[in-house]
Amino acid sequence: MKNVLKTKTLPDQGPMMRTVGWLVGAALLVGGVGIGLRAEAATSNSVQCTPSTCGEVTSVTARQVKGKGSGLGAVGGAVLGGLAGNQFGGGSGKTVMTVGGAVAGGFAGNEVEKNVKKSTVYRTSVRMDNGTVHEYTLNTQYAVGAKVSVVNGRVRARH
């Protein structure tokens, strides 16, 4: 017996494939237009330079500043200081040493926490294109000679 392969005739798929093609093409076109609009919006956000808003960095000085204590360091230091102070003295002297250790430990713990959380800020001088010089304290370091814009007190790099 011979194996015979039977085939079915499918209806013409041309109109359906053309419709799918049109839909894919339209989606790509709309996506491309959206990307183009976003790119134009990104470039249109750039600052229009005027002599009072654009300038050049003339000096930068780095400075370490202590962080803020949350109280956790003070509490931890007080506990440890109190425990250490409790090891000395006798009678009422032991109480005085415990309280003194707690106070000293609390102060020391707070200072240690501030030092752990310290950061660097940059005192930056900017000579504006109109000749005025302004000083800013920034978290970002700019190189001397960098072109910047200053709008509403915010310093930004210019491209």
C-alpha cells in the first residue's frame, strides 16, 4: 500500500497578510515618531545661554563636612560608657562613674556617628558671562574651566 499525502487547500491569505503588514508598519511609524519627539524634547530642555545664566568655573575647593547624628550613636555610646564607668569606684562613687561614663560615652558616640556620615562638598566660584562672580556650595565637583549654566541657583554642566 502506498502512503499518500493529502493536502488541504487554504483560503487565500493575501488580504490578511497585507492587513498585518499595514498594522506592523503603522506601529513602527508611530514608535519612530514618538522616539523623535522625545529626542527633540530632551534637546529643547537645554538652557538658552544669556550672559547672566551661563559662565565658567574659576575655582573649586573641597571641604569635609560632618554628617548629622540620628541619636543612635549617642545611645550606643551612653550604654557602653555607662557599662565601662560601672566597673570603677564603689558605693556612691560607682554611681557617679556610671553616670559620668554614660554622658561621656553618649557624646563620643554622637561624634563618631557624625564622622562616619561625613561627606565632601565643593565651594565653587563661577564667573558669569556678564562678568559677575558667584559662589556655590555643591555636592558635585566641576573642573576649573568647565562651562556651566546657573538657573534658579542650580549649577548644571553645559554641553
